[in-house]
Amino acid sequence: MDRKDNQSPQGETARILVEFLEVAITSIVFLKGIYPPGAFARRKYMNLVVHSARHPELRDYIHSAVSGLHPFIQKGLVERVAVIFFNGDSIPVERFMFKLTVNQSYGSRVEEADLEFSLRSFFIKLPFSESLTRVLPQDCRWEITAYFRSLPQTSRSKDAELWIPTDIQQWQQPPLITPIKSMSSEPLSVQLYLEHPGLSEPKA
């Protein structure tokens, strides 16, 4: 996604954030070991070595899902973006949650270097979070889910048509939350944390 000099601060922030989320979600999928290492290639991003998806379907799924959020992130409609891992019964066993806030009243120039400096710390921290995660069942699957502060009008936006309401099974008890990393650098704040079923959650 190319930079546009006439973009609003929120538009520029959304562009940077969408690029970050695409790489971060790919890094999470790599971390969980769902696919063989050969399904990924090493590349540079923000002067760090990260992983990108080699397989066209995997790469396109992540790219299209995150890119489709751009206009809604820009408007502050997206509250959280989750990478959810399910067991064979389609019950969530682990969720990586990105909580997002884009300051809608911010009117100054976005300092891209400052934002990227803050965001790159997530890629430094993420590999060390592996010990906090759960071992996934062999029959697991995963998906990207967005949680909106308010639902976009599908009749007014083709982008909204890419996102459909989900019937994901929810945990009956509050989840166990483990913080991984957070940042705040105007006009953006991001929190990344893990969610696992509570200790009293009924077993599947």
C-alpha cells in the first residue's frame, strides 16, 4: 500500500497499521507451527527479519482480510483484530488479540518513523511469547476475526461486504488474559495479548 502525501493522519496511520498487522499475523501463524517451515520465507521489515507466507492462498487470505479493514481502521470502527485457533469441535482454544485505537481528533502530521519504531518492538517481543501459548491439537484450524465498535453499513461500502457476521462459539467464562506487548504513540495505540479458556471453562 503506497503512501499518499494527501492522506489524513488517520489514513496514514491506518496504512502503517494494516502493513504491521499483515506481517504480525503471519508471524503468529509461523510461531504456532501449523504449517511446515518451508511454507514461509524470511524477509526484512522495519529492519528486522520476519517471515512471509510462500503459499499463495495463505498469503492472499491474510493480505485480503487485513487490507479489507483499512477503511474501518481509518474511521476508528475496528476495536480488535484476533487470530483465533480452534480445536476439531470449532471451539476456540487460543486467541491472539490486537486491541486498536486510532485517535480520530488527531490533526498533526504522522511521524511514520516514530510509529514504526514503536511497532517494531512487537516483533522483538513476539518470539519470546511462545512459552505463554498452548500446544494446539492436530486437527486445529484458525481464522482472522475483526471486532467492530459499530457495524459498517454494507449497503454503502463494498469493503464491508467482505466481512460477514460470525457464529464463533464463545467461552462461557471470562478468559485468562496474558499481556504480550503494548504501545502508544499518537495517533495510535496497540495492545497485543493472549486469551485462553478460564480454569472453570467446561471442557469440550
